[in-house]
Amino acid sequence: MTKKSFAFFGLRVAAIALSVSAGASAVCAADVYPSKSVKIVVPYAPGGAVDQVTRRVAQKLTEQTGQSFYVDNKPGGTSTIGVSLVARSAADGYSLVANDLTYSILPHVFHKLAWDYEKDLIAVAAFNFAPVAIAVAADSKFRTLSELVAYAKANPGKLNYGTGGAGTMPHFGTEALKKAAGFDATHVPFKGNGEATMAVLSKQIDFQLASTAGVIGQVKGGKLRLLAVTGNARLKALPDVPTFAEAGVKNYGVVNFTGLWLLKGTPPAIVTKLQNDISIAMASKEIKDFADSIGAVPDVVTGEGFSKLLRENSLLWGQVAESAKIDRQ
């Protein structure tokens, strides 16, 4: 063997050794993951559906792994502030971001994001699929969806609705509802859906579209009334609330979810470990009971299935943006 070929052979052996070492390190990292606290950024103010569901799942993951999974609320910018923080974090599995359907809407809200939407984050898992509902104050003059729609048609622009911010799922979802039912209402954005709910209760706004997870506590407490929920059948947790079809608005079926994302480059073994841990958590009796109590389904969609779900929803939200003439910022 010549000196030149020997040197080349030596480089190849070194490269293979490095590759094997890196692979072994990734496996070892997964074996001990998590070895410290894991931060889950919720890009909304406390109290909304994403915040509530994420805290439940974080608690269960803490119990399962023996390491703390904790929520860090970073609201603002239609969730982009919190997402961008995780996009700038280390790709080690210790910083995640939670979101909902809003994530699939972001490309239709902003001309440019602080991260590469297609490349920078890994869609880890979507879970806790929840219907959305129209909520009004318990003492609102609107006792049915048809009454609200009739008033809005007779008084164009006089009703207002609140959301957790421009470009969020409730914003686009309400715009889709306005088109489906043929009425108009003015959008009032807040820092989170929890704040929008408080605005409904204080009569600052007339109604809100929200995941059942975020408002069912206020409904059961007698402070909010739901006029309709999405889905083909009434919810066991809310048997007196009609579906949108029953309430007179057909072909309206938005279903929200909570999901988790990680920075791309995180070792695949850690991603798989997280997905497995989330699946175990969602199959637990505690989480199933929680999902039942809020009218949600504790299903889990991971990996490519989650990515496909996001792509399909993004196409639909693009149509809503065009129809409602929502300009990108």
C-alpha cells in the first residue's frame, strides 16, 4: 500500500470511527434522556387551551420520566415570539414549543418569519384533538347561534369577537364561520385566548370561538354559554350544546389540537423517545379522563402523520385568508 493510499485509508477509518462514535453518542443521549429539566414554551398567555393541555401533559411526562417538564409562557406575535425562541435553542431535546392549528396558519399571516418554517423545526406530535365552540356570556341576549347570526345580519359590523391574536386559529376559524353563516363581525385581538374569554365575561366583546378545552371550566361554572360545537355529534361532556349543523350552519368542522415541536438536528433517538413518552401519557387514565371532561379525543399523531396534517390544514387556511382578504404582515 502506498503512502498516499495508506493516508486515504487512514482518513476513511477515522471518518467511520467518528460516525460510529456520533451514532453511539446519540443512542446514549436517548438512553438517559431526559437527564435534566425540559422546558416547553407556550407562546400564549396562561389560561388558554394550549396552556391548559400542555400543563397536563407536562405533568404526566414529569411523572413518567422523573425529570421536570415545565411550561414557560412567552406570549405575543401570534405565537411567533415563543416559536422563534425555541428555533434559536440547542438541538438537544431540552427546549420544545407547544402550539395548535395556529402553527399551520402562520405562513398566511407573515411575509417572513424569524425561522425557516419548512426546515428549522421538527413536528414531534399532535394530541388532544378538541372541537371548537362559539362562546358567549351566560347572561348574553343570544341564546342560540341563529339569534346571534340574525342580529349580525341585521346590524352589520356591530358585533365583535375576540381571539388570542390576529392570525391565530380562532381568528381564521371565525372568519371561516362568518363566510359559512353569511354574517359580519369585528375582530378584537388579545394576547391569548384566556384574555379573550375574560373579555367575553366582562362584556368587552360579544362572542369568542375557542377550543372546548379552554372554556369548558367557565361553562360548567355557569359563566359562559356555548351556542354550538364542531363535530358530527354532541359531546358527552356538553350534551345540551348543539352541533353547528344542528344550529343551522352546515359544512363547518374545525377541530383543534395541541402539538409539540423541536429544533431540527435533535438526535432522532431523542425525538422517538419523546414521541413514545407522549403516546404513553395520552393513553393514561388521567389524561383520558381529562380529555373526556373537555370534550376532546386523546389521540396522538406523530412524525410524518403530523407533518401531513399541518400541510393539509395550511392549504385550507390559505383559502380562508384569500376569501377573507387577510393581508400578510
